[in-house]
Amino acid sequence: QVQLQESGPGLVKPSQTLSLTCTVSGGSITTSYYAWNWIRQPPGKGLEWMGVITYDGNTYYSPSLKSRTSISRDTAKNQFSLQLSSVTPEDTAVYYCNSNFNDWGQGIQVTVSS
């Protein structure tokens, strides 16, 4: 069974870059047809898809976040990462990583505040 675990700082200052990592166990991020997503949920709002990196390294981003978002991977560590630049308090949310086969991390709270 594939398991995912988000990690990173829980507090980021405005204008800085938010960086999170998702560590995958129980399967390889390069296994064919897997896609690995970042999703967030601001307080009191629904889930927002941010972007994806596929098993072969292709990336796709939400149009509304594309200019600030970058997703990368480290196949040696079986991890994929999110970078969100120029954050504001509106980027405060629980951030999740998941797979297209509905495997989810537990989520990590990130607060943007000075």
C-alpha cells in the first residue's frame, strides 16, 4: 500500500517561498501511470488542486497558481516537492499530497504570517 507523508515548515513569512516535500513509501514515484498531486484547503473553503507531476516527470499546474508554483521530484529519495513563491496570508491552508489512485498524505498546516 502506498503511503504519503508531507513535511516542511508550518510557518512562512509573507513574500517568502513555501517549500513542502512529500515522501512516498510502499511504491515508486516512477511507477507507470502514477501521478502525484499537491492539493490545499484554506480554512473554511474547499479543496484546491495546485498541480501534478507524473510518473515520467511531466508537470501541470493550476492556471490560477501557475506563475508561483513549481513541482519537482527526487527519484533517488522517492519524494516530490512543492514550491510556492511570493506567499500571502491567503496561502494559509492545509496542504496535501496525493496520488491519482487516491492515496493521501495526512496533510500539513501551513500558516503565512509575519
